[in-house]
Amino acid sequence: MDQWEYKTLKYKTGGFLGGKVDEEEFEDLLNSYGIDGWELISCFDTSVHQGQSRDIIAVMKRRAYLG
């Protein structure tokens, strides 16, 4: 039976109240984890004010290696 390990990443958005995402930087972050076997399974934002996002939370998983 497959076993998995999970990781959550918090990506801070930019701007005075948040809401600005550096797409290239975020993509580079996800790719750096992908190189280590992590797969993105979910991604959501945390709203703070009038629809602005403060953080993006990414949930990652990879196969757990026992032994």
C-alpha cells in the first residue's frame, strides 16, 4: 500500500494589502519542490480585506520512503 507525506507551503503575496502574486517566483517555488518529488494537490488563498489575498497556501504530497 502506498504511503504519502504531506507539506504545506505559505507564499506571501506582495503589495500594501497583499493581492499581488509574482507568478514566475511562485512557479519557481513549486518547481523547486517538484524536483524533490513533491506534487501540488491543492492551492488556496487567505483573504484579509475586500477580496485581497495575503497568503497563498499550497498543499503538496510525495510518496513516503520507508527504510
